[in-house]
Amino acid sequence: MDFPERFSSLPEYAFPRLRALLDVHAPGADPCAMTIGEPQHKFPDWIADTLSAVLPLFNKYPPNDGSDNLRDAIAAWVDRRYGVALDPGSDIMALNGTREGLFNAALALCPETKNGARPVIAVPNPFYQVYAVAAQAVGAELVYLNATAETGFLPDFAAVDPAVLDRMAIVYLCSPSNPQGAVADRAYWENLIGLAERYDFRIFADECYSEVYRGDTPPPGALEVASMTDAAPGRVVIFHSLSKRSNLPGLRSGFVASDAGSMTEIKRLRAYAGAPLPGPLQAVAAKVWADEAHVVENRKLYDAKFEIAEEILGHVPGYASPEGGFFLWLPVEDGEDAALRLWQEQGVRVLPGAYLSRDTETGNPGKGFIRVALVAPPDDVRRGLTRIAACLYS
């Protein structure tokens, strides 16, 4: 039996690769997991009572685009957070986790050709792996834009060949970035939006880490900046989630928002192929989007863990405390070798940076890094980071 070849060029996903690398070896100490960005902070106590009260909604098919209550709550949050007024009926669709939206938006919005040629989808390198699969699925040429220390860990769009920009259909950008935690400031967004206007491509702004940031100033949003320019409607499509903001990865609640025209195409695809969030979870999500107190407390917990990281690893050459997110992007000679050594000698499980990036003509920008997730309780974080320092930086 034959199989399609459209995904054959994709390497194995990061975590199966990590298991193949590490699980054939015994850990050198009691295991300490610091690989997956799965928030472990406590979510609000009132969620259980909210869910209990709406369990009868399991008897009903959920609204495909999200309930009125949920879309109203999302629109109100976007207005509070970014000062952007969205129409809950036409501009927002609830997602069953943002990975679904990041993939399906490309299916819905990427043209078959751009300026008479094969379209290009550009992604930062390293990147969230669903971006690449979406590009493969629509038959676009996938262009990796290395995000290195020299570029501020964000892609340098000024260095992109104009011939590539002519064929650009979609740019994926995550801010704060995963894994480096770099924030696209207002000027960066303005420049990218200006480029998108000039070359007529869409920006898919993955803002799932937008509410986990250092300091008192939240990262600017792509739609927020676009609303202050003359950008065409639909130039920017934003994606948000409760997973990191509210420590609810299992709730699978996110949303996609843009102008009514773009959202009509995204909703059209969802009507045939989507999996809407179950009704009771939509009701819970609406209440969570409306509450900000638990988000503030969440940031304080991460701030405390980054202080631990500064204490233990601040002396390491090349160490930088990220502006957002909850990962450390630690410099090493070779990420895969470092991950294997940490496991065999210290029982610490981290992710090689090269598993999140791809080889390019100028090298693999993740090869000399490991990604370390600071999602565990502070004592566990301290224990893991102390072992990392002793093993790799002593």
C-alpha cells in the first residue's frame, strides 16, 4: 500500500526523538523532567464549581464557532489587553487548542499560487513544529528564517531576498518566542506589517505566551499594532490560548481572530473538518478569560523561578534571562550531547535545541542550545538547575 509523500521530508517530532535518545540509558540520578512546556501551577479553585454547574451541556452539540458567551468574553479580553474592538460574531472563532488553528488557518487562507508562482510560507528557526506541517499540507515552499542571538532571537526580515518576499503568502511569528522568550516590540511589528503591506502577505501571530512576561509592561500584540496603522483588514491573524496564561493545557481552549473576511474562510473549513470545544469547557473558558487575578499571580510564580535561574546560571557566558515565556535557552557546545550527558550523569531531562529547528545553509541555529522548561515547583526547578550547572558549567 502506498502512502503520500507530502510529509516524508519532515523529521520525527521532537519528543519521540528525545525518547529514542535518552530512554535506552538509565538516568544518573532520580529523574528531573524539564522538557515539556506543560504548566504545573495551580489553576483557579472556582473552575471545578463552574464545570460542575454546566455538565448538562454535554447533552448538546457545542456551537461550532464558540458560544456567544465565550466569544463575548474573548472580545472583552482583547479590548482590555490590546485596546482593539473585535466583533464577537464575525471576528473571533474559539479553538480546540491553538495548534488546530495554526494548522487550519493555513489550509483556509494560503493561496495556491502567489504572483503566478509557488507560494512561500516563512517560519522562524527554531519554531513550533506545527508551522512546518501546515506549510507542507498546502504545498507551499517552506522558508526557515534563522533567529539567533545576532538577530535578537527573532527573524531578520530585512535580510530576506525580495524574490522570496514576492512569493510570500504567510509568515508565522511567535512572540514571546518559543523557545528563546524574545519579544517583538512595537517597532518590530510595525516593520513586519509594513513589509506585509508592501509584498501582500499575511502574518500569523502566535501569541500563546503573551501573558507570561517579565516586568510590568506586557508585550505588544500584532493586531494591536496593526490597528494603529493603515494595514489592510485581515493582514494579521492572531492566535491565543488559556494553556500558558491560565495553567490549563488540558482545557484545550484558544481562539483565532482577524477581520470578518479571513474569519469567514477559517469558519468555512471548521464547519466541515473542525472539532469544536465541548460545551461545558466553553462555559469554563468564558469565565477564565474574564478573570485576570490568577494571571497576575501566575506571572509572580514564574518571576520567582527566573530569579532562581539567575542565581544559579547567571554567571554562564551567553546566558540571558528571557523577556517572556517560561523556557531557558541555554548555550552549550552541542545540544544533543549535552542532553544525553545530563540524563546519564544527573537524571535531568532537557530538550536539544536542534530538535526544534532545521538545518540551513548557515547552520542549525538550535544545535548549540538546550531548552529547559521552568514549569515545575520552585524546589524542583532549583534542584534541576543546580544539576545542570554542576554538569555543564562548572
